[in-house]
Amino acid sequence: MQCDNIINTLAPCLVQSGWNGDLANFASIFLGVIILATFPLLVTIVLIWFERKFAARIQDRLGPNRVGPFGLLQPFADVIKLLGKEDITPAGADKLIYNIAPVMMVMSVLLIWAVVPLSPIHVGMDLEIGALYIISVASFGTLSVIFASWSSNNKYALLGAFRVVAQLISYEVPLALSLLIPVMLAGSMSLVDITQAQAGMWFIFVAPLSAILFFISSQAETGRAPFDLLEAESELVAGFNIEYSGMKFALFFAGEFMHVFTNGVLMAVLFAGGYIGFGGLENSIPLLGIVFLFLKASVFYMLSLLIRNAIPRVRIDQLMNFNWKFLVPVSIVNVVMMAFLLKVVQALGIAPTPELANDFVANIPQTLVLFAGNVVLGLLVMNTVSSRIRKERLQESANRAIVPMGAGD
Amino acid sequence: MVPLWMYLTVAAALFSIGMYGVLARRNAVAVLMGIELMLNAVNLNLIAFWRYLTPFNMSGQAFAAFVLVVAAAEVAVGLAIIIAVYRNRQSVEVEDVDMLKG
Amino acid sequence: MNFGEGLTPEAFAFGLFTILTLGGALGVVTSLNLVRAAIWLMLSLFGIAGYFVLLSAPFLASVQVLVYIGAIGILFSFAVMLTRGMTNLKERFNDQWWLAGLAALTAFVLLMVGVIVPAFGNSGAPVSDQVTTTVDLGVALVSGNQYVLPFEVASLLLTAAMIGAIVIAREDD
């Protein structure tokens, strides 16, 4: 056995150098878990700097520029500052749960990385139920919000949590429904299979509508603007994490940042071919797969940042209406339509055969049909919504007497 | 592998604890939690028997899935009833909710 | 990994999940604070999900976490927080708690003596190392000669329960 590439052969190599077999296995898995869990946290440090710079540019500011070149060391300075803060536990708090909550928040995001295929050979765990697993671990995030708010014995925190949980649970519905489409197209819930099924054609071209739905609902799941009712600073003091200080607050903060990037990665894996680059390059140099994946994830991440900085916060009733009256019905119709069209494509015999599934040209007819279906549905939906809104506006302006701005609040 | 009777013992213990919760608690929400424990003991038994005795017949897993569905429906309706009762009587003690008693 | 004679990783995991499940269950029936009880419940049901993984039913394990922790546990917490005065109970049990204990103990002893003790001697190896996959479960749930009717009825039940819960819990306007 060659021991020059220890990433994949750590356990056998350790055995070769005289370790106990079980111990070597344990050590290699343990090391893998540590690397996989630390990596997103390290990425987050850079992301925090990047996001602050990005937001500053949009708002015509300079952003962090004092610590290190271009302010690159600012996140480290922040961490040192947060470490120096007093660690406060409020009176009457449920200490154990109060301390577990921030860890659970980070955990709920980190657990997703366990099933994400980073490259053809680097994947934490290829679960056959990967897509379901992603939805499952997301519930830990919801739970941590409840834990944090309830245990900190603060009414504002509890009020904030009620909102947040309503939001998170509601947006899980369109999230799960739009996640069904890649599962349906790939015929498997495993993220590795889903990635490989996109070797011929990315799912974002086959099912653009579900990609958009997934992106919107995952943006809401992170609680970023325009859905940042989690910590609507002007309304709720600071939301569910009001009592947290120092590193515990930083964990919530890091969890949120990491979640945004993780959503970008999920978008890339589910809809943009994951680690698949061009010309099968990632198969000869697996590490390039990680680069491709992160490039794609960065595109979705930037899109998310743009939306965050460009669109104002919605009200809680608008948020709920948007979800239950728009996203959920559209995703249900989308699932039914995609299932139907897939059957039609198979019946017509223009679906790519299993041997040609990785071929770009063989995928084109099926993609065209499904894409056309998506476009038609999208146009129908937009048409319905806009005519509905126009009617509402007309009615509203007819009913409304002249009221000074803000008097009705 | 861990022998089957160990799973059965755990399930039996869980069922008994849940049963105690149902019979001994005053609060209706706590009673509901006891019922959940009992349902899960049943599920554990179903899956254990499926794995050890009939791994090629899906009935064990399918029935466990149906039990999950029923449990979810039961909790949703049960909690809704509890909240409605609380709104009317400001109490969720099972002993106080006896309007139907003659 | 070898922790000593006879202690396989699987046995270790089994022990851990047993502590989680039974410890959580005891917490559910004894805690005075009902939010705490809900958290114990989630812990206990998480242990069950662990058993499902050990028994190679990953789909049900995942659904267990999704349904019980993501939905039912949160629903319980909400219900407790919404109905004030329930977070701290004055009494743990009702007056017949000893009778209930007796009944539960009898049930446990009966189950042990009647069903489980006769199986003690068995090495208890499963009939096959191979198991059906999630795909088989999915096919079984929707194929006409297996479980498609129960499946549809279950969906109907869920819809009915959802509508019913909204109607019942709704405040009269």
C-alpha cells in the first residue's frame, strides 16, 4: 500500500505502521470529523470579514480597514474582544439549557456538512437518506431557539422566539417540497447520487422553479434580511438571544453566518452539480472538486448577500402570507407538475437512457420539456399574483380616506 | 449484535414508564407525553422484530411509519383540545375536566 | 473499536441510547416543570432514533428526529408556554399515584415473565445480515398490493388532524 496520500488511506496506513486496527479506524474517523467540523468554522471567519466589506460597499462605507491589511484581521480582533466580555447568566435562568442552546445552533449547521460531498472522494458520510437528514438536523436549529429563549427567563426573548419558530417551521414546508425535486430527478436521497446525476445537466436548468423556491425558503431559514424577524433590532430589542453575551452570543452569530454559506453549498450540491466542474477535471484531481463546489457556493452566497442588503425587512403578517399563500401552493403544484412531466418524458421516450445519463446532449430533450413546464408555471403564478395584487391595490386606494403617513400604525 | 431480548426489555420498560405517566400525572399535557412514550415503545418493538425476524418483509417498518403518523395527528389534536379547555376553564388538570359527569 | 472483552461499539451505543431513552422517560414522568418534561421527552425519543439506526432503519430514524424533535417536541413546548401556570406544577402526581405505579410495575413484570424471559437464552442473532433499503420501504408504501391504502388513509388522517387542530384551537372571533 502506498502511504503518500493519507487523506483516504489513513486507517490502513496506521495499521501498517503497527497500530491496532480498531484504534486506527477510530483515529482516522475522529480526525476526519474534526477536520470536517473545523473547516466551515474557519471559512466563517473569512466570510464575516467579506460580508462586512460587501455591505459597506453597498452602503457607501469603507468597512473594516484598521486591523491588518484591508481589515482582514478584524474577525480575530472581534473574537478576542468577545472572549474578554463577561459571561453573563441571567438570574432565574435554566443554566444547563441556557448553555446548551448556542452549541445546538452551531451543531445544527455543522451536522449538514457531514453528508455534503465535497469532491468525488471526499464525503463525510454517504447516507442513503441524505436529503431527509438535512431537513431533520435543521430542526435542532429551531429547538435551540426555543431553548435559548425559554431558558434565559426573559419575556422579550420568549416573544422573539415565538415569531422565529413560527417562521422557521412554516418555511420548512416549501424547503422540503422543493428539495423533493432533485430527489425525484436523481431517483435517490443520497447527496452523492444527486451530485452524480447532474453530470450531464445541472438541475437548475431542469427545475429552475424549485431552485428559486429552495433559495428563498433557505434564505428565510437562516433568518437573514428580508426575513430577519429573528432579531428585528428595532422591534424586539434583539430577539431570542438578548440575554447572551461574549462567546455564547458569538456562537449564535457564527451559526447564522455559517448557515448562509452552508445554504450556498446546498444550493450548489442540489441544483448546480456540486463538485462537478468541466471536462471531468475533478475526477483526476479530487481536490479541485472542493474548489468547484466552493466557487458555485460563493455565487449563491453573493446572491444571498445582495438580497440581504437590497431588500427591506417584511412584516410578520407579510412573511406568513408570503409563505402560506404563495410559496407552499406553488411548491405543491411544482412537485405535482414535475412528477407528471417526468412520467410524460419517460412515456415519450425522450428521457436519457441510464447509459447516456451523463451525456450533455442526451439530456437536452428532457431538460427542454421540464424547463418549458417550469417557465409556464412560473408565468402563470406571476400573472395570478400580479392581477391579484392590482385588484387589492385598487380596492385599498378606493377604500382609504386620506390618512397622514404612519398614523395608522 | 445485541440480542433481541434486550431491545424488548427496553421497550417493555419504556412502555411501563409511559403507562405510569399516563395514570399518575395530573396535568393533561404530561398525560399526553406519557402516551407518546408508550407509542414509541411499540415502535421500538416493531422495528426490533422487523430487523431480527422478518428483515425482507416491509410490514414492520411500514407499520412503524403509520404509528408515527398517528402519533403526530394525536398530539396535534390533543394539544389543540388542551388549549381549548385551558381557555374555557383556566386549568388543564385532568381531574377538573369532568363536566360530562352526571 | 474494542473497549474490553465483549464490549463492541454497537453494545456501547446500545447502552448509551438505553440511558438516553429510559433516563429521559423517567424525567418525563417525574419533572415538575413541564418545559423540562418536554425536553426530557425529546431526549428520550432521540434515544429511540438511535436504536433505529442500530437496527438499520435509517429512514425511520431520520423521520423520528424530524417528527418528534422538530415537530412534536416543539409543539409541546409551545403548548406549555402558551398556557400560563403550567411551567411549574405544584404536585407531581395525582392521589392514586401508588396504584398507577403498581399497575405499571405489574405490566412490566407480566411482559418480562410472559414474553421476554423465555427468549433470554437465545443468542438472538437476526435471521439475516442483509436488510431491505429505504427504496424498498418507499416501493412498499405505494405499491397496490401492499400498503398504498393505509398510506392514503394516513395522509387523510393527517389532513383531518391538521384541520381539526386549527378549528379546535382557534379563538372565537
